Amino acid sequence: MAKKPKGDSAAKAGGDFAVGNGGTESRSDRLRIRAAWMYFVEQMTQNEIADVLGIGRVTVVRMLAEARARGEVKITIESELVEIAALERELERAFGLEQAIVAPLSAPGSDPIPAIAARTGSYVSDIMKAGMRVGVGWGQTLFSSLQFLSARALADFKVISLLGGVGVARRYNPAEFAWRFAQTFQGDGYLIPTPAVVDSIETKTALVERCGLQEIFQLADTLDAVLVSVGGIASATTFYRGGFLKEADREQLVEKGAVGDLLFHFFDRNGDLVDHPVNKLVMSVEVDRLRRAPVRVLTSGGAEKTDALLGAMNLIRPTVLITDEESARRVLAERAGAAS
């Protein structure tokens, strides 16, 4: 087909991307669809597309030809993913992301965790390589992504847990996720064998300096990738896992403007850490260290985490965001409202 004239709007390209694989979407399908969207709807040049996707121009040409041959590009770009692709591009522009991955939901009220977890497992499987050092957080979304990882052996592969363990052995805890993640790629797991929150600065200093934890924290200075999620502050989930924080702590944090936590670092909507003792007593890697990793993947979603996601975009400055379509719309709407 001929390239659409610049006067045509993306809204008039109203069909769907018809991914001809019976509904199964691979990474190559996603790249091809993104390239087609950028070229035929956003009117980007092939060189610009190559820069954004991190591939060669020849590959872009080949993908565009394949999209036409498959019938995915006719008069419009057709796919059930057309709106998803638009959301991804809007998130990338709004927050300066290298990539946004938006998981579709069967209905607006659906639990977003399974969809986000599936996208997370697929993406992470693609980027894990031999010799990598990967720092990981914890939470239900990350734990649920384990079943979607493609297990394989990676030489000299290290996984560093970024947070101390919870006091009660439960399904969702930092040590369990880090260990199982390392096992998936037959790598070495490095854990922080302490409570998530300690009782004093002196205890924290002693554990780090005199109990052999310095090596683990030093590993965090040379991470190749970080994989984290965020917790919301509206629910009690964060506060009752492990029994370290109580309802009184939650109320104090809310009064100080906290909207969520990243590895028990509590932050406000602007992404600034709030002035509360827990931020000095948490046994987790500092956010400044996490920002040094060249790949920073933030995966999270849900109506109760809208403000937490907005704050986390400034706090961790992710290179990749993985969320669901409803969360993506809410975050974009909130950001637009704040800017107006």
C-alpha cells in the first residue's frame, strides 16, 4: 500500500493490527507492529524508527515489507493492539521511557496482575544474558511473572536481592523471589539475610559493616539491570507483610505525603522520599544506586497504585515500564491533569 498522507489522523487509521498468528504475539510480532505504527501512522522515517527500536534500518525495511505481505497494513494499520500501541508510544513520550509495554485486559475491572506478569516474564526472558548482574525487588506481580520466564542456563549470571527478607516465611517475599529467579537461569543468588526494617541506625550500620553485607551492597553498584515493582499506600498490604510496619506508621506516612513504596523506600507523588524513620531503617539498596543500572524495569499496575506509579517514574526513572492498559490510561490522565 502507499504511505498515508500526513493529513490523515491516527484516529482514522481506526482498524486493528491483524497479527496473523492465531492471537499469539511474539517479540518479533511486537517489533514489527511498532515499526508499522511509527511509519504509517506517526509518519516517522525508517532511520528514526531504527533509532527508537534499537535495530538497523535494513531490519526496519524488512519488517515493514513483512507487515504488508502479512496483510497487517492495508489502508490502515489493523490489529486489536492498535490502541495498546498508541498507549505505549504516549507513555514513552510522556515519561522519557526507552520502552513501554502495556498489557491488554479482558475487561476494565479485571485483575491486572496476571496480564502484567505475563508481559513481564516474556520481556525479562528476552533481555537476560550470560554474565549479567540483575538486581530484583519483590511483590505479587514479580512473583507471578516467574511462571512466564523461559528457563535456561546462563553462565556467570548473578541475581542480587535488593531488600532484606520478611520476618514470616510467605509466598511473596524478597528472598523467595530472588532465589527462584536465579534458579530459573541457573545463576547465583545473593540475598540480604536481615529483616526488611531494623530498629536503629546503629543496627543497620553494624549489619552492613560487620556482618558481611558490604559485598552484596557493593554488587549493587555494578548492576546491568534492575527489576522492581511498587506498592501502594492506600491498602494495608505493604504494612502487614512481615509485621514490620503498623497502621500508625501508614497514617504517619500518608500525612507526610507518601503515596507508595519501592523496596520499602516511601515516596511522595513527586518521587521524593518522605521524612519518616522507616526510610533510614530499611535494609535495602539505596535508590541512587539503582539509578546507575543501564536497564531499569518497573512493572506494576492497579487502580490503587496510580499515584505510586507517577511518583516512581521520578524516583527510579525507569527505562522500561510494564503495566496494564487501564493503569496506563489513569497515569497518563493524571499526568495531563497535573500539567494543565
